[in-house]
Amino acid sequence: MHQGLKLGLLGTDAQIAAVVAAARQAGDAIVVGYDLPSPDASATDLLADIMRTDSWEPLLDDRTCDAVLVGADDWSGERADAVRGLVQAGRTLLLGQPLALSMLWAYELDMIRGDSRATLIPFLPDRLHPFVARLKEQVELAVAKGHTLGTIETITLERRMPDRSRETVLRQLARDVDLVRVLGGDPQRLGTLGGTPDTAWPTLAVEFTGSAQPPVRWSVVRGDQPALLVTLVQERGSTSITIPPGDSAWGWDGPTTAPPPAPASFERGGVMLERLRDACGRAAGTAPQLAVPPADWADAARAIELTETVPRSLAKGRAIDLHQEEFSEIGTFKGTMASLGCGIVLAALFVLILAALVGGIAKEAGWAFGERIAGAWPGFVLAALVLFLVLQVLPLLVAPQAGSNQGKSPGSGKP
């Protein structure tokens, strides 16, 4: 028997509601909530008896609750500040994916987490289904040229959606792109099809490619019920898995391979609750070895970054190269020093041109003071170049100390 969890709520959404339902069924307690919908709202039966506070500060106390569930509905700047405060306090959080479609905000949390050692668990349960593990294994065999169906031609993810508005499509992509990375690896290039940034969303298609990875295509199609069809197309056949909404059973369709053992239903809320219980040291037993590792916050932040790139690709009308950049405090410091250095060099060039202009005018006009000022330009330029060199050396002096303090970069997502 596991020891029950005491959970706090900071906002809610459909993902967090699934975790709340699973927690209540398992005997865990929802002890406090902040920034929740009004009690008379029609969809808040699960939240009706939760004690509500006028501040998020009680969630900072680990004596009040073991972990905090953070939802995305009615997202606001105040809730974003609350999440920052909880991460700085080193709390354990289970966060709806995505909370905000902002790469900078996601990586800011990752850098704070690197210092505070908070545990951030994104709601990305689909990668933990046995069908995904089997399909990933099949992809790896095909890439190694060891599968009976031959090499991979493409991997497609067809997302059926009743609501195909811009915001809904992007938020869904921020969840589905996690499967793109699990099956096809981290992409190096992203391209879009579907029209202009105003009209592309109902038929949006996104292509992910990499030099040593199979091409992956994610597309939106109309459907009365949300569902995802993942298809691995190979030389001599294809394998598909159907991912339904809710907790229904997944479908497997393969020409030569039998479906792997799978539960009759896949309760996403229960799966994420077990992840949270394990993070809090309250697991019922030894956690099973998973074929696909659970998603961490680095995975969620990368998914948000890829999603945020889609509107830019549509606006530019071309594919975007994706850089594997390390997001950390030292990386930010190096970037700032490089930017300042470039600014100093440009300023020095401006002073050189201005001095030559002022000197010529002063000489023709017989203005002695102007000539002296213009004659001092070599000193200004020399000082600027010395400052530029100092700014280039400074990150090299700071980096070893920062590396020894952090041990591992926050961008890795591992404590």
C-alpha cells in the first residue's frame, strides 16, 4: 500500500482534472486550491469541495501539500509568477502541457529548476504506452537495417480535430510533437505547409527532418472526435497505432507483427499520478523499467520551442533550421557578452567616421578645439577594442566556476 499524497491545485484544465479524478479514486487528498473556476461552474464537480485560498503562498509550504498540480485554463501573468515562485522554492510540480506557448518562459523555468532542484513533471503520458515503445523499437531496427519490412520511408502523425483554430492546433502540436521526438529523434529542420499564417491552421502540415533520422510529418484533418493516427511507412508495409481521446483502448495495425501486450484502457491521469507519486517517494513498489523514459521538463520545453517555430515558418514561407542550443545562465551570459562586444565594435567604427568628419570640417573652418577632439579618436578606438577583448575573455573565466557549481546544465532537464 502506498502512502496517500496531499495535493494542491494552481488553476486547472482537462489534463489536471484527469489527475484529480485519479487521485480521488486512489485515496489521495486535494487539500487546497488557488485560481480555480467558480464553484457554480458546470464542469467543476471535482473541485466543488476543495478548500480555496486567496493567495498561492500556502502552496509553497511542503507541510500543506506534497506536490502542486498546475493547469493552463485561464492562464495569466499572476499564475506564471506563482509557478516561478514555486519552482524557486524547490517544489514538486505536475504541469499541464503546454501552460504557455512561450519558449523563453519554458527555458526560464528550466534554468530556475537547475538552481532550486525543483521537480517539474509535464503532462506527457502518451510516450509511456506499450504501443509507442514497440513502434520506437521497430523504428530503431529499421534504421539499423534489421527489420523485415525494410527501411523507413516516412512517419506520419494525422491529428483529427473538431476545433482547428490557431490556438487549439498549436496547443495540440505542443503535446503531439513529443511523440515526434520519441519516434523520429530530435529534428534539425522544420517546414510547414498549409497557406498563410491566417488560413493555414485547419489544414496545417508540419515536416520534421534530420540528417540521420527518418522524415516525420504531422498534419491536421477534420474529425468529429479528436484522435491521432501514427503510421510508420516502410518499404514492404506499414504499421499504425490509433490513439483515441480519453481512456479508451488504443488500436494497433501491423502486417507482420502482433500487437504488444497493452492495458484494456490507458488512463492518462492515473499514469501521471504514478509519475508524481514516484517523484514524491510514495510509489507502492519498485518502479518498472520503462522502454521509453518519462518526459522531463527539458522535453516539454523543447516541444514548446518547436511549436513556437511553426508560425515563424509560415510567415517566412520556408523551412527553419533548428539549433541545439544549451539554455543556461552561463549560456545567457555568453550571449550577452557577445552582443555587447559587437555593439562596442560598431560604436568604435561610428566614432572613427565621426572623428574624420569633424576633423575635416574643423580644419577647413580653423576650429582648433574641434581639431583636438577629432585627433583623440585613436585613443577612443583603442579603448573600445580593449573593452571588446575583455568581454570576449570574461565568459572563459566565468564558465569553469559556473560549470563546477551547476554540475549539470539546467537545459538537460535532469536534477
